[in-house]
Amino acid sequence: MLQLKKLALTAIAGLFVANSVAAAELTVYTAVEAEDLKRYAEEFNKAHPDIKINWVRDSTGIITAKLLAEKNNPQADVIWGLAATSLLLMKSEGMLEPYAPKGVENLDKKFIDKSTPPTWTGMDAWVASVCFNTVEAEKLGLKAPKTWKDLTKPEYKGHVIMPNPNSSGTGFLDVSSWLQMFGEEGGWQYMDALHENIARYTHSGSKPCKLAAAGEIPIGVSFAFRGAKSKADGAPLEIIVPEEGVGWDMEATAIVAGTDNLDAAKTLVDWSITKEANEMYNTGYAVVAYPGVAKPVKFFPDNLLEKMIDNDFEFAANNRKAILEEWQKRYDSKSEAKS
Amino acid sequence: MSVTTPDSLPNERPVKLKLGRDDLMMRGFILVIALYLIITLAFPLYAMLSKAFSTFQFDLSQIEFQVSDESGKFDGTILSAAALNEQLNAIPEDEMATSSDGRLSLTPLFPDFSFRSPVLYKIRGTTEDVVYLIGSDRVSGTDWREVDSNTFRRIVLRPVQSFGLSNFTTYFSTPSLFRSIENSLFISIVSTIVTVSLAFAFAYALSRSCMRLKGVFRLIAMAPILVPSLLPGIALVYLFGIQGMLKEGMMGESIYGPYGIVLGSIFFTFPHAFIIITTALAISDARLYEAAVSLRASPWKTFWTVTIPGARYGLISAAFVVFNLVITDFGLPKVIGGQYNMLAVDIYKQVIGQQNFEMGAVVSVVLLMPAFIAFAVDRQVQKKQVALLSARSVVFEPNPDRKFDRICFTYCSLVAIFIVGILGVCQFAALIKFWPYDLSLSLKNYNFDVMDGGGWEAYGNSIKLGLLTAFFGTIVVFIGAYMVDKTRSFRAGRGLFQFLAMLPMAIPGMVLGLAYIFFFNDPNNPLNAIYGTMAILVIVTITHFYTVSHLTAVTALKQMDGEFESVASSLKQPFYKLFTRVTVPVCMPAILDIAIYLFVNAMTTVSAVVFLYSTDTALASIAVLNMDDAGDVAPAAAMGMMIFYTNAAARIIHLAVSKGILKRTQAWRLR
């Protein structure tokens, strides 16, 4: 009997010890690639072993939908690694807790929310690019396009594929960048011409590049990160950065308003903008928020940083609905883009 | 003793018995399971319907301004935004209706507005709950805010929520959305006609010829039921895509679009049509054929006057089942639909792509319509079905006919090649390193853990979901069916239950899934805790596949005479003893059938669970979808084939177990 009691006591004590190791648990929503998540948590726990991260990961669209659906009953403590355009939506719903992380002044201004205190901080940029399959292009006698405008040439008819902005964040950043670069009217004119050449619109942003890599369609409008990965896998790809400039979005971090673990959430966000964290982001992304950290990433085009447009996120967020409606009216009602 | 004729079967026992403890308990059970269906089916649907009518509108009467002169001085005049708009008509009425994400710029209310001008503006809401954005900052309340012109152009008004029909008006005035209805109907009708014809010919060949390998053909025809509906889409891309193995076969047409959807639909609906038509053909009466021969009717005439009328109810049933499956399927058009919009994909695009839950609910309501109509018509037809097989019928036995048998064999071989080919292509694609550039074999595509979709864990989750669904689903369904079938009187309760049990058949999985978000993710719902867990996936899957399981159970129970209950009660045995000692063992084959049906469907379903899974509960079928979506087509094929093998293995185990159990529990059937 006595022994049993002792056993129970040790067990209870054991529970307490175990608990004190992970003092706080954070539910973190993210759209970061699955293969990177484990590494992110490990690096963070090196500095803060007392905070345990429970990831909830999905693609950008689904995580955004999930967060908005849970608006009145948030499940997340922190959002770490979601498109800034999505975070702006949450911000306008009052779902984010304004907080200036320690050392935020070290970051590139482009990567910080303009409010004071900021509601989100950027991690890395996610830049549009064109994936070009050299083997298939040679078979078809296609030259590599140099500019966005090149893609509207008749020779590329049916050989270009891009994501549907209505379902893909990458698709939307392309459309919003064209509208910003070529102006409202010029942007739509450009897309009218491009539409003639598009084989079809995909649901996801990485699929055009994967399809280009597989030779299904030789030219895929996608993003640089995906192109570099496919190239590393052995696909005969050239990653083209169109000369006019390229749209981009960033992965960003924010605290969800109303979290029970505000202190732990702040600790995580503080760490997420440190130099170490940015070095960690750099393994996959060529452009990160902390100036001077980024080392070139294999297979990434060199001129990417200078070609990034001065993206107006507020414009993109506030006009998103109108742009998508217009897009849908113009291009989605055609049953099938004939190739 | 009353004499019963087939036309006037008594609905109730002639003598009304006093309610005993058993009856009360059974009624209690009915109510509990009915309550389960109300919570998991009726309430979520209601939540979804109310979402479809929840509209968002800009309300200009909520906003007031003050405008300064060039030097920045205000004279205190307060302008109402609504009044300004009435004067200028700057923002037309139809732009006031919007979605939950709507934003309205206010500068059109000031025709001479320029962002360079030195004029200052003050803005405030008239009530506390007005929300507008300055840039992306959310502002609410009735305090005046002063901004310069350049900031003023960054101010946008947010909508207020109300109830009405404006979502439907928006839907029907958006051509691209409206077109989906046409597309969905067109694809479903074409697929239905083709599938039912093919399946009929196949079933006809199997039941009316003496060809060889009938068993093999039957097995192959059932195979598509074991894979997710999007798998044929992936195979078709490998076959007829631009880098496809047989791309010349498309003769310049694109497989992405109607061709692909119809071909894939034929593949995945074939077994459903085949089962129903086989049953219909099996009950033909040889005497009718003898009569036809003695009347010197040509085989052609016999076919149209004997075979087809005998099978017509089966054909109609099969047509409706196929139609419903195609119009509500979402995986296949998503994979191979290209720009061809279909209703089920629209729901996904609205909810996942644009976070427009209200419009998703509207499309769901639209999608419910055809499914509901098809369902209602089918029910009517079923009622008309009378017993063709009377005690005096003679079972039709085909006679060998070399020419006819050879034709049948060739036809069945072609269909079998199509089915096996689709599966084979997927397996082949899964083992190729990098199609079409590196054709060496590798297992690289099975390294699911480095891809989107949840990895091997998702596969484990799927098996878990399958087992849990099979276990709990079978218990709920069978007990429910037993109570409904064997309870005496209590018509209202039984009627309600019967209706609830038939309803899931008419509800597309997508719609059910969306309804579950609205219902279970409501913070005021005490069941909120199950949101994001395995439990909600199990519940939604059981509900989604409730009807067929219920019908299977009822059919088995109907075979048992009500006398059992009478004997048990005269021996003073409580019903649960009878239930466990007699009913369950006798119905064991049906119970196992329900379990395997639920397991297989839980493994392959995409539509109902796509909105409900969370990171910890990612599923293999969803992983197929997500990997394909991300462009990892070969791994998607690999995962799809894993589902196939798992289901095939489950079927084999089911067969073995059934055999063993049949030996023990069904010995009484043999004399």
C-alpha cells in the first residue's frame, strides 16, 4: 500500500517536472513548406526550449480560410509564415495583436507593417518567376521569353500556363503586380493578350512550374523558389525573371489577438526576426527580411532582388475583391481556353 | 387469422399491444439515433442555409464627413454619405451588395477630390459598430478622425451583415458561376448515358452469355470503387496529357476539360451502375423468354419487349445514382477539369480560394437542387417497383452461343482493359523517377513525408478513419435500422427516422463538409471541441454514407420474420437478448457488408472531409488531391494506389472473415 502511494507520488512529481520543461505550448498556424517546419521548430527550441510549438500547416488559401472561419473563436496563438496579403485581411478584421518585436528596427522597412506598432513582420520574400523548359522549348522551336510582354507573342500560344488568381496567392500576386506595373488599363490589356496564349489556369501556384518541369506545358508562370527546387530535382528548367520587374509577397509573422499565451507568443515573434532566424529562412529563400544575411541560394536567378517591384500591399489587399471579380468576369467565364 | 394479400400488407400488427418496457426502450433508442442524425445532419444543413442568406451590404447612412477649405479650416457642416450619394448617384445601388470581404472607397462621393489637394477631411461613424479602414487599420466608433487628402483616398468602408436574397442575385448575375450549372448538368447527363449503357452491356454479357472468365470480369468491374474518384484523372493525364503515352489518341483535343471529366466519371461510376443493373437483370423470369421464343419473336424484339422492361427500374436507379455521383464529385474535375467549371469545384474555389463562405453556401444550395430532384424521382420509381420474381418464376439460364459469347467476351475484355489500364498507368507512373525525362524506376515518389499533404502519417490516419468509421458506423446504422424495423407502432418517430436516414443520399459531400464548418466551428456550439479532431471526420463520414448502409441493414432485417419478436416476448425475453443472440448473428453477412462499405468509402472520400481535416488528421485521399494540386502528380498516383491496395486487402480480409463467420452463424440456412 505504502509503496503504491510512493509510486503515485513519484508519478505526479514526474508530471510536474515534465510540465516545467515545456512551460508553454503555442498553436502556430503556418503555410511554410512541410519539409522546413521541423527545422524551424528545432532552431527555435535551441534558444527557447521551454516553449513547445504545435504546428497547424496547410496551403496559403486553406490556412487563410481557416483563420477567417475561426474569426470569432481563434484557435491559433501565432501565425508564423503566411502571406502578408492574407495577414492584411486578418488585420482589417481586427484579428491581429499589434506588437513591435525586439529588434524590429534591424529589418528592411519593406518587411514591416506600416502601422505603429506594427501588426506583422515579414520573414522572406516569395518572388514571381517564369519556369521555362528548355528541352520542350527546343522541340517546339520556342525562344526563351525575356519580358512579361514577350509571353503575349503569338508563337507562345497554348504554351503558357499560370495559376488562377481566384484560388492561388501566386496567381493573385502576378495579377496585382501587372496592374501596378502597367497601370490599371495597361494591366488588363496585357492580361487580355496573355489570356490568348494561356493553355489553362491551375489551382495552385507551384503547379505551373511543376508542369513546366514535367514538360507538360513548356512555360509556367510560378515563383522562383519552386523553380529552383524543380531544377535541383533535375528538371531541364531555366528560371526567368522578366525584365519589367516581378511581383512578390512575403511570408510574415503575427500574434493572434486574444491569445492566452501572449508572453510566449511575444517570445516566438521576437525570435522570428532575429538574425539566426533569418539565416534559417535563407536556406530556402534567396531574399530575407534581415539586410545583409542572405547568401545566394543555388539555382536562384541572380538579379531577383533588383527586379522585385515596389509592391503596394495595401493596394493589393483593398482592391483584391474588385480585381478578382474583374478577372473572373473576363477570363473565367470562357469555358475552355482553346490551345 | 387474417389472410394477407400482396396489395394490403398491414402496416401494423392487427392487435394493438400495451406498451411494455421493451417498447419504451426501443423508442428511446430510435429517438437517440434520430437525435444523432439531427445534430449531425439537420442542424449543420440549417446552419449552411442560413449562411446562404446572410448578406453583406455597404450602409452609407452610417458615415458622416466634414470637409475643410483649402487652408484646412472646417466650417462645421456635417455631410451624410448617404445624402451625398443620393445627390450624385456616384455609387449605384447594385454595388452596395458585396461579400464579407467587401471594401468601398469613399472618394467617388467627392467629385472634385484630388489626393494632392490640401483639403482636409473628417470622418466618423454614426453608430458604435461602424467599421472602416484607414489603409489597413481597422477603425470603428463615432469619434471624428481627421485625415489629409492623400490619406482620405486610402479610407474604405466595410460592409454590415444582414439577411436577404442578394447572394443569389449576385450568383445568377455572374456568368462564370451561372455557366457552371450548365456545365455540371451537361457532363452529368452525358456521363450518365454513357456509363449506364456500358454497364448495362457489361452486366448483360455477364448474365446472358456463357463466356469464360466471368468471375474475373466481375472482380475487375468492381475495382474502381476502391480508389478515390480523382485517380482516373491522374491516369488520364499520363495517358492523354501533352506528354501522354497515347496523346495522339486525342487527335488534337485537350484532355483537360469535358473529355477528361466524362472519361474519368465513366471509370469511377461504372461499378455503381454495374451492381444495380446486375441485380435487375438477375431477377428475370425464364418463362417470359420461353413465351417469346414460342411466339417467334426475334431476339431483337425479345430484347426490347422482355429484357429492357424487366430491367427498367434498375436502369432508372442506376442512372440516378450515376448522375448524382458525377454532379457532386469534386476530385475529378479539379484534377482534369482545366478551365471547365463545375458546381462542386466552384464551392471549393469560393471557400478556399476567396474565403467567400456565403457564396460557397449559395453554390451548395444550387448543387443541392439537381441532387434532390434526382433523389426524389428515384424514390418515386422505387415505390412503383413490384416483385417480378414470384414463387413460380424460373431462373433464366443462358445457353451457349459461340458467336454471341465471343462478342460478349470481346466487349468485356475491352472494358476490363480500360479499367485495369487506368490503374496500371497510375502504378507505373508512381514508380517512374521523373516522367518523361528520366524513365528509370525508383521508389522516390513514395517518400510522402517531404511532400505536401501530410505524408505517411496521412495514410495511417486514413486507415484509422476507415476502421473507426466502420466500427462505430456499423453499430449506429444497424441498431438504428433494427429499431426502425422492429419497433411496434410509433409511426411518427419511425417516419421521421426513415426520412433522416434517406436524406444523406441527396446531400453532396462538399455541401455536408461546408455545413459542418458553419455548425461545428461556431463558438456558441457546445460541440465546438470536436472541430479539427478525428471525431468530426468519423461523424461526417458516417453521416455521408448513412443511407446505403441503412438500406443494407433494413433489407437484411426484413428477411427476418416478426415472429421472432413475438416468440421472444411470449418467452418473456427482453428484446436486447433476442437482438444479440439471434438478430445480430443471423444478419452477420449484412453487418460485415456495411462495415466494409464504410471502410472503403472512408478511405476514398474527398468531398466531405476536404474542409474538415486538420494537420493532425490529414488523410491519404486528401493527400492525393493536395499533392496533385501542388504538381507532385507521380506521388499523388503513388498514394492513390496505396489506397487501392489497402482497400483491396480489406476486401480480401472481409471475404475471408465472412466465409468463416458464415460457416459458424449461417449453418441454419442449409438443410
